[in-house]
Amino acid sequence: MPIKVLAFAGSPRRHGNSETLLDWVLAAMQKEDDVAIDKVVLVDANVNPCRGCNACETLNKCIQRDGMDVIHDKIIDADVIILAAPIFCMGICSQAKALIDRFQVFRSRKFVLKLPVVPPERKGKRLGVFLSTAGQSWDHVFQGAIPSVKCFFHVIDVRDRDIQYLMINGVDEKGAIMKHPTAQEDAERLAREVIADIRVRLAE
Amino acid sequence: MSVKVIGISGSPHRHGNTETLLDAFLDGADHAGGAVEKVILKDLDFTPCRGCNACHKEGECIVKDEALPLFDRILLADCVAVASPIYSMGITAELKGLIDRSQYIWARKFIIRTLYFTDDHIRRHKGLFISTAGLSWDNVFDAAFPAITAFFNTMGFEYYDNIIANDMDRWKGIRGHPTALREARNKGEEVVGVITGLYPD
């Protein structure tokens, strides 16, 4: 079985800084043996915001029929889940927030209905990666996004200690990340580490 | 003059905890003589920011939808209350979608430099954040504050206060909360009084 990597490009801007960072990670993962990559471009994925109806707390599924139907099953199958999204106005861009909020169905399953999200034998064998970019160069520019990103991973059974972060600030205009001194190298190293880590865990 | 107060409900859920708390605030503002209007974001036809940065050239947004007239109305208001429940430790995608669209105002201030709010203008314009959360955690609102702060800064409003209530699951909703609705109403009266006091005749 190949290592299944599911990656979300969460930015509304195609091939911008956060997607470039993601593409560097995915290209490095692709070079490793036996890795199957599925990249989802969120603006093309037809994911509507959560309606806050709480129906999933009883139905164990979402009442909306849209792109999440496909994404839901992919989320459960994946060994490595990557979310890439830029910071807009000191928070994660609204398109990515819509995806995060739609994970309410997993939260309901896990914490309200007390049902497994992944089978018990796969617990601890899932890794998460958050990739982000921001135009502002402030150190705290990512702080508003991180708690929501943790929710995103926790409810799909990726533990806090199994989430890796690569966040690059001070890149605004499209292509600015190409001039960053370490971003590509950091992305490639992260990719190799994550694949090595999941390979060991899956073999256990 | 009549203090103009605009309340923006960012919840996808009509008449839920957050909108009810906003209603109490607006009721207080109305009682104090404010001219009050409420906008239901989910009924507005607008799309999130595309991140195209076209506004960095002329200071205009190229996405012509109902977000732009709303920004015009916010800029004419003396007080803006933005309301959103906490979903996944942050504001809703709807409210974040609107806030992200304010990029063209930000660009007018910091890239094109055609817009400048004086300290006096900012002092006379008050912004409030209204929110509820199911969880009891004290930190449940923390990740929402930076985007709200950014929005008020961009729009030329002083961040006046928060009206926030957590632990909705325990209180069985905002109507079961011992103090929140009364405090929201008082806050509405208070802020209209404060703004009125800044305009001596």
C-alpha cells in the first residue's frame, strides 16, 4: 500500500505563495518511494460554509451535499493530511475557514456521538502538516490561525504532537516566496521527515 | 445628531445565540437614541476575497457585489458591532469572508495612501465584537480577536469592547445565561451615550 497524502491548497489565489510552498512539499514527497499524492484546490472543490444547524450531532453526517462528500472519505483514508492557506487580515483565509468549519461532522462523530473517526488500529498513524504564508512580517501573524488549524486536525484523529508547521511571513505579492532564503529547503526537508516518520509508523 | 449604529450578524444560523446577543445590544443602542440597522450576512450576495491584489493598484475592489455597498455603510456609521459565533476556535467563514474583502480599504491606507483616519476620527468611531461559544474554555475567543482588531483598524474604528459569552452548552443557550443579554443591552446604551458625548452640540 502506498503512503496516502491528501493536500489542500486553501488559497483563492492559484499558484501564489502558500500553494508554491505546498508544491515544494509535494514535489519532495513525490521523490520518495511509494507515495500517492492527492492535491485538492479548495476554490475548485465546491465546499460551502457550515450552516451551524448541528444536524450532524444526531445524523452523524452533514445535510449539505457538495464537494465535502468526496473530501470526507479522502480525509478518513489519508495517512498524511496537509493544509496550506495564507493569512488574510490576521486570520486564515475564509475559504480555508469554511473547510475547517465543515469538519464539524467529524467533531460530532468523535465528541458527541463517541464514534471512531478512524479505526483504532490507525490511531497515531496519521500526520498533519500546516503550511502558511503571510504578507506581514510580524512574528505573531500566524497566531490567530493556529487554534482553528489544531481543531481541524484534532477532530480527524491527528494528535497535537503529530502536527508539523511551516509558516513563512513577509511574503505578499505573488512569487515573493521564490526569493525567500530558506523556504524551499525547509519545505523539502519537512517533506522528507514527514514521509520517513509515517513510513515507520505504518510499518509498526 | 443621531448616532448611527450598524450591527452585522455573521452567523449562518438565524436568531441563534449570537444574533440574539446582537439584538440585545442594538435594542440598548436604539433605546439610547441611536439610529440602528442590522445586516444579516448570510442573506447578502457576496463572495470571499480572491487575493488577487488588484486593489493594490487603484484602491478599488474588482469584485462588484453586495459587499461593497455594505462597506460604504460601515464607513458612514459611528458604531459597528460585528457578531459571530465561534466555530472551530475562530469566527465563521461568512464573517471572515467579509473581513477579508476589506483589503481594498487597507490598500487605500497603506499602499495607495489615499485614505487616512485621524486619531480624532478613530476616537469618534467605536467597534464592538459580539460572540458566543459553546465551549467553556476561557481562551475560546482569543483566536478571533486578531482578525476583529485588523478589521476595526482598517475601517478606522476604535476597538471599544467585546460582548462575549462562552459555555452556551451549559447555559442551554444565551437566554439561559444569567447576565449576558442585560450586559449587551447596557453596552448598547453606553456606547451611544459615549459617542453622543463626543459631539457637544
